[in-house]
Amino acid sequence: MPNAIELIVDGYVRLNNRRALDDLRMQRRKLAVDLKARTGFDVRTTVQQIEEDIVVIEAGLARVDDAATS
């Protein structure tokens, strides 16, 4: 079963909404930076999940770019 981020990315890809994907990626990157700056909390699992989300988003961006060049 796909996770939430995969469903969101698939929706944006179907809509050919590159801007939404870029915004989503930037939001995830900022969240990762903010979490890494925290002290006193173990956020490794959360940061790992966010980084996996970024990989999914970047794959979606590649699909949008491929569709634009086809």
C-alpha cells in the first residue's frame, strides 16, 4: 500500500503541477534542517522519513519533467 506522500506526489504528477511538487520538496527540506538543529531530542527516525519523502518527491519531479519533454 502506498504511503501518504506517494499518493500526494502521484496526484500532483497527474495534474502536472511542478510548482506544488517544488513547494512540497522545499517544505520537507526546511523541516529536515529545523529538526536537525534541535538538541535534546532524538529525531533521527523522523529525519530519515523526511529524507525518504524528498526522494519520492524528486522522483515525481522527474516524471513531470519527462512528460514535459515527451
